[in-house]
Amino acid sequence: MTLRLIQITSRDGQRHVLAAEDDGSARIVEGVSSTYELALAAIKAGVPIADAVARQGLGENVDVAEALSEGRVLAPIDHPDPAHLHLTGTGLTHLGSAEGRDKMHKAAQAAEVQTDSMRMFLMGVKGGKPGAGEVGAQPEWFYKGNGNALVGPGQALQSPAFAEDGGEEPEMAGIYVIGPDGTPFRLGFAIANEFSDHVVEKQNYLWLAHSKLRPASLGVEILTGPLPSDVRGTSRIWRGNEVLWEKPFISGEDNMSHTFANLEHHHFKYGLFRQPGDVHVHCFGTATASFADGVKTKDGDVFEIIAAPFSYGLRNVLKTQSEEKVVVQAL
């Protein structure tokens, strides 16, 4: 049985962590109110997260589907101070992931010239899975925001008023807590929608950083332990009661040009990202996005991502924020 960690609020507003099993049963983990608190307890005791759950003890059963329907399921990880949660990602990491990106950039260059995206992708194909003890090729890396940009299941993915696109990216995300000595500890993996502005990116690849400064959503559960090497799921967009777009997606190392270990190394090699007590949510990339098929999303569209072995899918509605006027004041 695989342990899954879920965060909810009760009807009276109390936070709880749930330990869920493959059969869908879920029970309250006693004595903690957050996954973060549970992870710190495991790190302090020097035990795996499953052992920390056993030490805490389990309480009453909870109907997760009911909590979802009532909007009481939170993102499966957060931090008491959102500034200490880092939301980041890597791209061009999946076999086939260069195709859509290359289409976006090819028109600006001669057909016989490889784009920067294709060159980086091929670097990963050649060197993204190094042998034991070796360091592989660096991936594309980007920053998305802090804990204020993290969205839970059922919540809106808010696109800024100045955005030119709001498009989904179905991915796996690694969930990490940094220990007191700076050691990164991976709790497990979650489904993620690494929401981006593909129109901005298409205009100029140097605007990739701007296109990624958007929220991202996480699915209901953290799947503890290793991720299966072959993950298969479906990404779809609902417009009203109709499916506007639907496509399968794949992840897991069998379908990637990098190992997770290599991607983790190139993130956590920076001391900045090994600050004790910080949380990291790192999105590992995708080869599938509706934008590559010419889809233009609009407010009210619902993104849905499902994938085995996760018990619950991820649904978020697209909403555009009101325009904000920002005036810098001199002191």
C-alpha cells in the first residue's frame, strides 16, 4: 500500500492532515495540522514519513470525495510563511517535449537551423541520465513564484489582466522540505498544472521568465515514495458541459530525457535552495499542452488532469484578474 498525504479543513475550520491508502480510505493523522509539520517531525526523528505517521497515530475516517465537493481540500503542502515556499520548474525534460516548443520558435529561423529549445532538448537526451555518481546535463530552469502562487484543488487559476494566454501544462511535481542542516528531503510527488502564458513565450523566447510568473495548482494528494517509471494520464479542458480539448500525457523516467535525480541535483546545487525549513514545489515538465494544438482558453474553462497512480484528479477553473494599476512611490 502506498501512503498518500492530503490536507483538508474540517467544517468548523480546523486543519488536518490525512493519511490515505490505495483503496481510498483516509484517516486523520493525530497531533499535526499540516503536512509541513508532519515532515519536520519525521526529519527531527530521523524516520521515513510513513513511520512518522505511525508514531503520530491515526484518528477518525474522512470522506475525501465529500470534502472535495465542499471545497475543503487544500493544496497538499504549504508553509506557514508563503515567502518560504519556492515554486519552480524545469522544461524540455520529456521525450517529445521539444516538438511543441520547436514549432513555436521555428518560424523565426531558417528551417535547417536548430532552435535553442531543440539544442537544449538534445543536450538532455544525450546527457540527462548520467551514471551513478556523475553529473548530467543542466535542464532549462524557471521560477514561478512563492507560496502565494500555489493553488489547491478546485480553486481558480488566476491569470493577470495583462496576460495574453492562460494555458495548462500537466506535470508531476516533486515536494521537498529542507532539513535543519540544509539537506533536501523529498516527501513525494503530486499532480501539477504548471499554468503558463504561451503567447508571450512564443513572441520571444527571452520572455520565458515572464510567461512562467503565473500560479500553479497541485492535486489532492502527495504520493509518498518513488514515482512509477511510466505514468500515463489525460489532460482535458471543459467549456461548460462539453470537452473542448483532450489529450493523453505521459511522465515518469521511462518517458523523460532526464532522471529525477539529475533534475534535483541541478536545483538543489544552489545553496539558496537549501535554506533550513523552506519548502520547494518543483514541476518536472511535460510534453503535452493544448496551446500546441491551437486552443485558445477563456474565462470559465475548467482544466482537468488525471493520472494513475493518483487516486484523485485535479480540476481548476480559469479566471482573469481585474486590472491593477501599480505606481512606484519614491521615499
